[in-house]
Amino acid sequence: MSSCNYSSNISGNVNINSITNSGARLLMTIPIAGVSGGFGGGMCDYGPCDGVTGGDVIRYDPATSLYVKSQGNVSQNAEVVGVIETADSVNNVINVVLQGQIKYPSDRLVNATHVDPVQGLLGASGGNDVYFLSEATGGVLQNLAPNTPTTIAKPVLQVLSDGDFNASVVNYIGYQIGGNAVAEETFAEPDGSQRNILNFNDDQLNSFKWHRVDIPLFLPISSEDLYANTYDGKLYNNAYSNFVVIGGVRIKCVLGEYINMTGLEGKDVVQKNSTGSQIGKWKIASTDSVNNILWLEGPGTTNVDPELLLRLENKTYKVSTSVITAFMPPRTRARTNTQFTDYAGKLVSVKEIPVIAAMPDDMGVGVTIVEDMTISTLAVTNKFTAENESIQVSDLAGLLSDMKTAINAVEDKINFNKSALSQITDKP
């Protein structure tokens, strides 16, 4: 007979919870003190209000140690912790669904008509079933992925119906629109567009598209210009034609007779017509005594007339040739300073530099490509430039054509056979 009346098996506590209407999901509760802006939502006079509310997508910002709204404008803002299901102002917390089913406020789902006016109402190929992080407004979900290069397409919510739940947080990995090869339409702003740039660094003001107009600056329209090499061979003839107002021109004036050019820089030269009236006045910007050239700069678009004499210090000189090689956009003064405050609240004043748009000729689409790329086929229909640390080939197709011609000539002399580089052919 057993000495024990009861079993000695150990029995722990058994907890049985009903999961009815709880859904399949991961939840997190965050004190509102840990959220940037606290409670908020809706629209204010200046746009979306600060703070968060039910339906907002949030991420964690290590710089501030706070949760902030996610946004698909750049990769660092497109990280997602979860989606706020409710913002509880009584207990001062927000309830965040990290993954799985959610009772999502349907009035927060946005039709992305700013991405596509038609599909923004209809949704993508599957309809309004998958919602993406908005690139336009922080915390918002929209029915179409962004399509602007460098923005982030990140699916976050799958619409579904399961009892009290109308969606599921999926938080898939996002990808950058355009990947690492991004094209830009550089004609987005026409010649003559004007803006101000904060002068944090003079280097940022150097651009082939935007040009300072608070200082004298000439854009070359001829490869013969005095400073054409500083623009990497880019010319601005189209901009010269598009500008109604021209600030001035630079002229390459070749004299038809010898002149002692010592000390001439900065002096004025003029031309007069047959009646003695002055028709042009320019300042000597530079000289080239070897080639007998005066580089002249002056207002307007008047060129030196080779048929008339050029007057300098009460002497006249014959002109051989004269050509306008560069023009100056109209100028304006920098009038505005913008004030900022540093960490200690000290005011810092930064000057705004006025710039104007002038596009180089034949410049339409700029493409930024990764350093290493493998592609199956590449066709360049106009001009292909190749270079390394020591040499530069400005027209690869032209160089290959010249090489073929030279090699064929040698072969023709040796064995009357022109077989070299047969893959290089003349276009019909």
C-alpha cells in the first residue's frame, strides 16, 4: 500500500485567456512623453499639425531619443517601427501595432492623386489594397507608391476584413525609386529662373546651371573665349538667345596692326561712326601681345565693327576680326541676410546670394550612376567621352573611326586587304 495518498507530480499554474477579438498582432504601448510633439493630428493653418494621432506611422529617432512620424521622402526618414492604432489621452499613451492586424481609422487612408491623378483614385493594379508610406506628408499612408527619383517606396499596410480589424501592418522593406541610377530632367527650370542661395560655403555656388548675379560673371558662347576652359567646354548660346536683358559681353578683338599692349588692361577703347558719334565703348580686360588680341568687355550686346577704326588714347587702330565670345547675365545686388540661432541661442546671420538659371547647350537629362555597374547593352547616339587619370578621349566613336581609316590604309599598302575593325561601319 502506498505511503502517499496523493500524487507527487508537480503542477504549475494554468492561465487560460480568451483571444476572441484580440487578433494576431504585436503591440507596443509608448508613453506620450517619448513622442515628438505629443498628441496632435488633423490640419492646422500651416498644414498637418505637430504631434501624433491614431493612424500615424512612426519611427524612432536616435538623435532626439523620441518617436517621430515616418516619411518616404528620404531613406533615413522612411524607417518604420509601427502604426498607431489609438492615441489614449486619458492614460497618456499611444498604442502601436508593430506587426499584424489593426483597427485602422479608414479616414486616414489617402488617395495619392499627387502621384497620379487617375490611378490615385483607383489604386494600383490590385486596387486600394496596399498602402505605402507617403513621401509628401509625415505619418501618412497613401494608395500609390511615390514615383519621384530618390524617394522611398515602402509598403506598410495591407487592407483586409476580419471582424473588428480592417487592415494588417506588414512593414515590408522599402526601396529607393530609381535605385542607384537616378535621372534628372535638368530643364525643369527655364533659363532666367532666379533664386537666392544661403552662402554657407562659396564652393556650393559653383554650378554649370545656376550662376551668381551679384558679381560680374561671363558665360562662354564660343570655345575661343578667354576663360572657356573653366567651363569644361560647355557653351551657353541657347541661354544667350533666351535672355531678353543682357548685362554685357566679352569680345575677342584681333587688331590689324601692331600695338604696344604694355599697361593697357583697364583702359577704355571706343568706336565712332562716320559722323563722329560714339557707337561703342569697352574696357580692356586682358591682352595677348603675341597674337595681337585685345579682350574687351562692355555693356549691352554691341560688337566691335571691323569696318571702323578702334580708338585708344587718342590713337586709332585697324581691326582685323572681332567676335563676341561670352555674355554676362543681368546683375542684381545681394540684399537679404537670413538669421539663424545656434545651440546657445546666439543669432547667426547668413547672406543670401542671388543666382540665375542658364543651361549649357545640349544639356537635357543628367544621370547619376553608381561607380560599378554591369549592363548588357549600351548605345550612345551622339557623343561618348572617356577618361582616366592621364588621358581623355572627347569623342570615342570618332577616334575609333580615325583608327580604322589609318589601319585600313596600312593594310591596303601591305596586302591590299581592308579587314581591320570591320565592326566599325559608316551609318547609312
